[in-house]
Amino acid sequence: MHYFNQSPKLFGKKRFWIACVCLLGCQQLRAQSVVPLNDLSFFDNPSPNWKIAAGAQADIVQDEVLTVKDGNGILVNLTGKMGAKDLFTKTVYGDADIELDYMMAKGSNSGIYLQGRYEIQLLDSWGTVNPKPGDNGGIYERWDDSKPEGQQGYDGHAPRQNASRAPGLWQHMKISFQAPRFDSNGQKVSNAKVLSVWLNGVLIQDNVELSGPTRGAMANKEAATGPLRLQGDHGPLAFRNIKITSFDKPRLTLSNLKYWVYKGGAILGDEYKKLKPESEGASPVLSSNLSKLNNDFLIRYTGNIQVKEAGEYAFKLSVPGGKGTLRINGTDAVTVSQNRGEGAIQLQPGDHPFELFYSKTADWAKPALGLTASGPGIREYLLSDANVSNNDPVDPILINATSNTILRSFSDLPGGIRVTHGVNVGSPELLHYTYDLDKGMIVGMWRGGFLDATPMWHDRGDGSSRPAGSVQYLGKPVPAIEKLSDANTAWALDTAGTGYKPKGYVLNAEDVPAFKYIIYGSPVSDASSVMDKGQGIHREITLTNPVTGLFYHLASGNIETLGNGLYAIDDKSYYIRVDDAVGGAKAIVRDAGGKQELIIPIQNKLTYSIIF
């Protein structure tokens, strides 16, 4: 499902979706620059606190500890070195997208300054329930020393929710930035904008206008371009997979627009040529507002598309309630059989004749012609007027967990896996998880909003809900407990032959569930509780009649042993910590079919934590 824009409130009661440039989502053809991290040559006069490394590890307990492994591929800031300073790119940017992974040391503080002037805060905000502008992903405040104490900071923007991960885990951020605009006299005519910030898969900033540089800017005078700046004097952290997409190429323009409106939306081929148009004329813009008909009509446009530079250009066409075609130089660039479509075409510099058709036959949709364009160095933008539609007037059905909350539904996991007997457990600490009753295991957990139940309850529904926060999936579901002949025996993918019988769950006085099942004849109680500040989930597995040879499946994927019962899973995506195992059982890291598994012998009781 693709939406056009959001109201400023992510978790309000109801939202009205309006138009923006992303008719069909925001993936587009563009030139993307991957920052090389074999050395520091991409940056301008780097100070000694910056170095290139092959790996980084932060201590989850001790403040500002970051250890590195020699090699390349990761950019590391070690603020303990003398003369710690910020890092600037040699290249300057205007409109740009910045995408990267970063790892915070415990208690660390940094920032990404767009054009060296506008800061997106990076902070160890793990466990913060109500984030502020100075928290991770916030747009830092502007500052005025002349104001009274406590009022100097202003115009900061807190993230919509805290999607931060624990120290030492890789976090992913994508920023879309629009530079301020200036007239021919150098006067600013429009402010800079943070179009979006996505943190760990969650939209945390949306279309924020910046009245001026934030505190700590390299200069208070704004400009059309500036370097990317990474703060380096407030705490250690690491970066990798840095990608910068610059949007500095001239846009396509339309000229000589003419239109014809015909009655009868089911017109085929060239049949319109035999009809007398209801109206016709010239138009300054592509629009469906030229038709006085609300349905059963055909609009035809002709004109020229002016291209400044050769390249492959992508177009997205929205024609609610019908069909449409965009034809350039006599070639179909986009053909829409129902409501919306997209396509791409190679174009050379110059004027190219085009023809566009919008045939509307469905009376449930409002007329709303929309066309966007994008290309190398050109961010997707509207070529039509703003009267476009997402064809999806559904108000999202959002469920908040103001108290401990349970909702059963289907849950979809990566790889096309559907959990058909899922139980979603929400908490007021804003840490939630999904339990698979078929496997006796947590399959995913997330921080932030609880559930979007729109696909479950809208219209006929499909029975599924989806997390409304930053999700950490825990791999392909497998039975939590297996009986193995030894530690090298393959783990079964289902519970066949185990005598597995789910027995539902019981609630304690705070409405926190403990799941019950029987496996190999032993009753099992599986209870989870949210850790302090929502930093993870503490799990307690109890077997009433333990059976010899039972093992518990803790995790699968890439596994690093960090010591003291702590393991980093899937390239430092989350942690598993073994807190206590009856009989002193030790976890085992083993190879299994091209991946690794973390398993542990289980007797009467096992307690462990999933931390992210």
C-alpha cells in the first residue's frame, strides 16, 4: 500500500491522506554515491579522532567505550584522542538523501549536520520513552543567548517515537533534505526542509521546515549548498554503508499543453478521433480539473517535455477510477490498466512530444490526474497539479497499548512467512512482541507504537495486523524446544513427533501473559516481562517434568560471542543474554545449514533476555 502524505500525528485517531510527490512510493531512478571507506580521502583534513576500521564493538554497560578491529569498511570516531574535531566532506550538497548505518557507544552523543548547518541528533537514547529534540533522530534546537534562562532553545523537533537501539547495535537512518532556495539577488525565498527521517524502519520526522541553522552550525548564514558534517567531539561512534544521493540536476519541464475532454470513458484506441470533444483548449498545467464531468470521460493531453541532460527518466501516472497512458516520442512510457502505474524511458536533451490519456469509468473515485518524474540527480516531483489521489481513502485503524494489551491476529514475517496463530502483546513501556502459538516462541518484537490493524478490520479484512513501531524480527520460526541426541543434531522445522499441544495463556494481576504448552509430555510455562525502560524482554521458561536431552533454541543467524553470557545476533542487530540456566548449562554456538544457531540445554528452568 502506498500513501501520499501523512498528518503530523502518527498515532492520532484518524488521518486524512493527501497528495505529495510520491504517487506510488518514493523509490526512484537516481545517481547514488557510496562513500568509500578504505581511507579518509573523501573527507576534508580529518582530525586524529577519526579512523577507518574493519569492525567496532561498544560496551553495553560501560559509558563511551568503543573498541575497533583493524581494517577498512567502517568509519570510527574515537573522541579520547587529542584534538577531537568534527568531520566534513570535501563535496558540498544541496538537495540530498543521506543513508547510513551507525553504532552508538553507551552514553555517547553525536550528530549529522546537513550542509554543516542543520543537525539531526545522534544519541544513545536507548530506553527513553518520551523523546525530545535532543534525542536520537531529533532535529536539534536553534539557540538564542539573548533569551531568558531556559528559553534559549527553540524550534527543535522531537522524533515522533523513539526507535533507537541499544549501544553496540547497528542502527539505520535515511534522511531526505531539501536545501533553502535563493533568488537571483541571493535573498532566501524558502526555508530548508527535512522532508523525512526514517530510523530503523520508522518515519520519525516528516516534512519539517527549518527556519534557520540549528545550534552548533558551522555558520549562521544559510546557503544553497554545504558539506555533510559528522560531529566528532561529543562521544565515540561508528558509521558504515554511507550513501549520499545529490539532487542537483535541472528538472523536466512541460510546454505547449493542449487538452481535449470527451464524454465516454470506455473509448478504445483512436475512437476519440471520431467524437466531438466536450471541451478543449490550452492549459498551463496537467490537471483533471478541466473536465466538468465526474465520470465516464476521456481526457487527452499533448505537449512537449523538455530534457536538459541525457538519462533514464522514471514516470508515475495516477488515474483514479480508470486507465491511462503516457506516450513520449510515440513510445509508451507508462501504461496503466487500473488506477496507477509506472515506467521508465531513455531520453536525450531537447524537446520531446508527448501524449497523455486519462480514461475514467469507475464512479467511486474522484477525478485526480497525477504525474511525477524523477531521474539521475532529480528527486521525484509532480509534473501535474496537486489534485492527485492515493486511491485509498482508508483511515488507518491504530491500536495503542496504554496498558498491557493482547490482540490475536495473523502476522506476516519477512520471506513471505505468515504466522497464523499469533498473539500480539503490547505494553505501556512501548515495547511489544508477537508470540507464535504454533512454535512456542517469540518471532518479532518492536519499540514504539503497538499495532496497525487496518488490514485486519478494514472492509472484509485479511485477519492480519502489523507492528506500528521499529521491528526486530527473530528469524524463521522454529519450535522453541527440541529433543536432540547430541548438540550437533539438526533442529526440526516443525513440532511433528514432539506431542506439542498449545494450552493458551494465563494472565497475572497486571494482565501480563504466561503462555502454556506441552511438549514431549512436559508442561511448559513461557513467561515474558518487559525490562526496565523498555530496553528488551526478559524471558522465563519453566518445565514441570523435564525430559533428558531437551535443548532450547535461542537464536539463529550470524552470532558473535561477547562474553558473560552475552551474544550479538545477525550482524549486531540485537543481543541475546543468558541470565540463568538450571544446572549451569552453557549456550552452544553451532553451524547449521550455512548459518549459525545459538542453543542451550534446558532442564527445569531457563531465563534469558532479548535486548535491542
